[in-house]
Amino acid sequence: MALHSLISRRSAVILPLALALPVVALVPSGSELQAQQGEPEIRVLLAEGNEIRLSSLRQPLVLRSGARSPALLELAPATALVLRLQGGRLQVESEAGSRELPAATGLWLEAKEPGVGAREALFQLQKRHYRGRLMLRREGQTLQAINHIGLETYLPSVVGSEMPASWPQAALRAQAVAARTYALRQRKPGSAFDVTATVSSQVYKGVEAETDSTRSAVASTRSQVLFYQGKLATTVFHSSSGGRTENSGDLWTRQLPYLVSVPDFDHNSPVHQWEKPLPPQALRQAFAETGGVRRIDVLATTATGRVRQARVIGPAGTLVVTGPQLRSRLGLRSTKVRFEVVEPSRPLTRGLPTPPPPVLAVSRVSTTPLAQPFPAVDSATEAPSLLAIGRGFGHGVGMSQWGALAMAEQGRSHETILSHYFRGTQLRRYP
């Protein structure tokens, strides 16, 4: 959901007294969530590809074709394992040699001894250590590695992956509640997994991301989640808004009543303001269909200044893109951005007028042009560079992590932080 940025010590931000919101009391949640036996389980997609490499750690593991099936393979402690799709068949390689595994909807890698794995890392995948069980399933010509893990066991890593563990407990607790609510809201019983381990959901870097402070933040808020009118809230978050968060309806298709634009306190964030030079070569790579970029005109913005739509003008055509498309192509930190033309030092003077560029368009979602670009036209001047001048990092909706830090440094509780960024929600416990 969000990436925290480089940490630097800052002077404190004084918050207006009017924003000292009342603490939200914990109340019973009723029957909004189905009761669980123990903590709910979250299924996290860790990796996918035609080859999965993993290792056992200090405990012996077994590979099964089902939860109660006999072991297909046993891994001694500190043993490597490679699963590979070859010609539509699943091969496994270990110290015992190579063999083909029977077709199965999913393979389970879990502790040999029942009950082991809830609190101790069991396996290594992509240089990171994980608890819980691992399901290995085939999706077409791809293998997926999915970590099945208890929610409260999963969260200390998420908090440490999304927010610096050295930040105050109030900020870490707010992150824990937001991450817990988000994970439960994303559970999809009909799908193979609930969330990914990346920013497309929320970052989860395994046991290495946990610290005493992130474990404390999770334990001290155990089972706390945010509800709105009896349903789990969509508790999205981002690094830094650049001064004011965004209405969800101005960015996405639906305006949620609790995801409204509010003042942010991220003024000391290292990405509160930023600049990014965009040289001609980078612009040509980003917009090959227009032959590069001469200038970018912002056509429409949200109330907080984020780009809704922009026109990219190049020597071979003109392309209309959405703000998210512009951010993706140029690798910008946010869509709260404007552009300045940096003229080249030596203009090429050929005395030939430049023909007007043809107009192209892109769909709202796709970045594929709806019309074929015209052949590139020789420019009468040397291609300029652009300078992107922006604010914030991320989509800008929901909780600002740097804003949460500023509020925590002013002594605000995690309840107050959450009630500021998620207006009208109630802090409750899941059954």
C-alpha cells in the first residue's frame, strides 16, 4: 500500500488544537465478522514463476499433496528444495535427487511436528524467513507460493515493512490497526490468496521485518479493527500526501464516506516536496508513440491538485493520459505534480516550421493508443528536458504515514490518528 521513505530527524510539527479529536472507545463488534477458531488466517502470495526455490530452517518439514495426506517428501533442517514446471509436469529437486510429483490442486509444505510454525520461522523463500504453512499451487504455466499464516502472527512483519520500527508506538499502533483491518477486508474465500506481499496490497517481508516495537504495537492493539456502519472499513494508507489527503471518489470509482480529504501533517516528510529531472532519452522511452515529449499540459486536476488528465505533446503526436498513467510511465512519486520545460542549451536552427502533431488518445484504463501514431517528424529544435515538481508519495487516500508520525510526536494516540484519517469509523474488536 505504501513505501516509507528515508528517515531524517526533523523539528516537531505543531498541530492545530482543533484537530485534537476525541479518543474512540472500543465497543463490541456484534456479528459483523464470522467468529474464528483462534486468530483468522491470512493467505499471502509470496512469489510466482515457473520455478520456486526454498529451504527448511531449524525444523524438519514435510511436503504433502493434501492437509492429511501422507508425506511425499521430508526435508531435514537446513535443506534446499526446488520445484519446477517442465513440459507441463511438476518436478522437485532436493538432496535426495529429482522426481516428478503427482498432479494435485496444491502441495503443502509444513512442519513435520504438529503445532510448530505459529511463532517460529519454518522456511526461507527469496532470502526471507517465514512462519506458518506454505501452499504451492499451479496456475496455468506458473507456480504460486502462498503463505498461510495467522493474522496476528503476520502483522508484526507488515508493520515493520510499511513503517520504520523506530517510530513512536502510537504511529505503529495506527499502522497495525489499519493493516489488520485491510487484511481482513481483503479476505477472498473463493480465491487462492487474499493479499500479495508487495505494495499492490501491503508489504510483508517476513520475520526479518519484525522488531520488539512492531510486535508490541500489534500485541497492544490485538483484534482492533475499524468499522463503518457495521462493515469493515477499507483502510488504505500511503507515505505522504503533500499537505492534504485525497477524496477516494476523486481518484477511484467510488467515494467512501470515511475516505474524505483532510489536512495532513507531513510537512517534515522528505517527500513532502520533490523534483525529478526528465531528460529527453527518458521521455522518448516513456512516450515512444509521440516520439518523445516537448511539453506536458495538465488538463484537469482534483480539488487537492492531483492530475486527473494530461496532454503529452511530442514531435510525432499528442497523447491524452490519466494521472495514474502519467505517474506510471514517468515513475513519479505521486500525481500531485506540475511540469516545467527546461530548454536545451543549443537549439537546432534549420529554418523549417514544425508541422502540427496528430492527436492520439488512450482509454481510461489501458495505456495502448486508440489510434496509430503518425511517423515521427523531424524537430526543428533540440529536444527539451522536463522538470517534474511534485508533492507527496503514493495515492494520497486514507492514512498518511508521515502524518501519523507527526501526530504521534505531538502525543496523539493511535485512536486519534485513526479517527482523523478515517472519518466516522469506529474502533472495535473482531470476534
